[in-house]
Amino acid sequence: MWTTPGKLLAKGIIGMNRRNIRYIGRYNSRRLYPLVDDKLKTKLLAEQYGITTPALIGTVSTQFGVKHIGEMLAGHTGFAIKPAKGSGGKGILVVDHVEDGGFVKPSGARLSLTDIERHASNILSGLYSLGGAPDVALIEALINFDERLSEYTYEGVPDIRVIVFRGYPVMAMMRLSTAASDGKANLHQGAVGVGLDIASGTAVRGVQFDRTRHDHPDTGHELASLQIPDWPTLLGLAAGCYEMTGLGYLGTDMVLDRDRGPMLLELNARPGLAIQMANGEGLRRRLDLVEKQPEGVSPAERVAFARRHFARHSELESTEEVAAATAG
């Protein structure tokens, strides 16, 4: 697991200091952070720019409103409740369906309306929000994820993280939920990360807990055959988030709905570096190339450039050096 600075430099690996100073500090104005740190603001902004997001059932902003959640959920068989200012998947509660008056999670665990109300109340109190600030609970319609991906995930919706730099999609990975991650697509909780070829949306390599993974730990399905449907459309939506937010270094989290196609789940102004490990390649060469490109290029042209210059057709041999650079 040990490596040297020279080897990391040769692989183009960037660490947290370079990410924070060279890219986030230079290209992300702090006044724009609220557009992505608040999921409700992100959703409303996306609607203005024609970027598809999961349907909003409603919001709860006061403790008085908590008592009316039952009325808000009437007629909805599946939904997700999440904090508007949460991070890292914290505070997200997914209900797969309603049965005999109870709310059933993807794992099969049953919740009562009182449980739902308590969770919403905790969100409002800031239990899951950045800095513990008072928050708002968003209730969204459940994503009917594309069944072509069902063998690659366990009790949860897989998502696709795309790093977008100056409007160019430079690196991507899919995050697959597992039993270890409690059905959540969070790598730190045990989800599987699968690096994706920017040109085609096909799998490059898989990792779990910083180790190479060739199949899904729960379904047993191999990962090499993974290919993301509607890949060009998904990249186009991700690239368009640059104009939408004005942020130059951005993580876009996308999902695939079987009826509505690719849609934006949320945005991150401080995306992590584990995506390098999932791809077995550093970000630096791609970021350096994008910095040389002129301003005023359309999203479609930026996507075409990325697919042409960042294509990957084979796995690298090792992820250990990347893991060492991104650990912690």
C-alpha cells in the first residue's frame, strides 16, 4: 500500500491539497456554494435550466408541518426523504412501498408513520445537515431505476458521479449499493465503485473498501459487462451543470430512471478523490488538458471533446498507489 510522491506524480494523481487550492479554490466562488449545498435550491435551479430531476412531492420546513406528512404522502407508494443540506448520504430515508399502513424500506424493514415523522423532525433539527444548521426535509418521488442495471446493485438505486471541470466531463464512476452500505450508494459505507470510460460509459474497473472488485458482492454479477444506457445524454446533462451553477470544479450525481432516462440527483462543490481509485488513473492530465481549452465552448462540443480525449479501453494493473493517495 506504500508508494512514493514520484510514482503518484507519474500517474497524475491529485491529492486533497491540490484539489482544494488549485481547482476548488480557483474555480469555485464561495458565493455559489449555496446553489449546490442546498438540494432544494439545486432542484429549483435545474428546473429553470431544463435539467431533469426526481419529482418533488413536497417539503417540510417546520415542526408543525411534520404532523401533516401523512397527508402529503397519501397516494404515493414509494418516496425518499432527505435533508436539503445533508452530505455523504446522511439522513436519506428511502421507502420502497406502503403495505398495510406501514412503510417498507428496500431492506424489508417496516416503519410506522410516527417513525417517518420522527425522521423528518430530526432533519429539521439539523441532525444531518452541514454544520448542524436547521434544515428542510425534501420528499421526492421514488426513482424507478433502469432494470437493465438491477443485477449490479443491492436494495438501492445506483448513481453515477461525473467530475465536471470548466464544463468538461473529465472522469466518471458508478456507485453500486451493497448490503454493507445498507442499500446506499456511498463508497465509504461499503458501496462498490466502478470506473467508467468517458467515451462509452463502459466499466473500467471495480473497487470496494479500496480493494479491486470484479463482481458485485451480493448479487455475484460480474462488473466487466456494465454499460450505462443513454450515456451521451447523461454526459450532456452533467456538462450543462456548469452553466447552471457557474462552478468550475463540480461533482454531478446522476441516476437512471426507466421512464425519464438520466436525471440529476444532486451536485457537490467539493467532490472526493476516490473516483481516481475506481478508474485506476489520476485526474491531473485530464484537468491540465481542459485548462488549455478556450472559453465559450458549447456543452455538446465539450462532451464530444471529452469522449474523444479521455477514452479508456483497458484496465490498469494496480489501484494500490491510487488508494494510498486518496486514503483519508
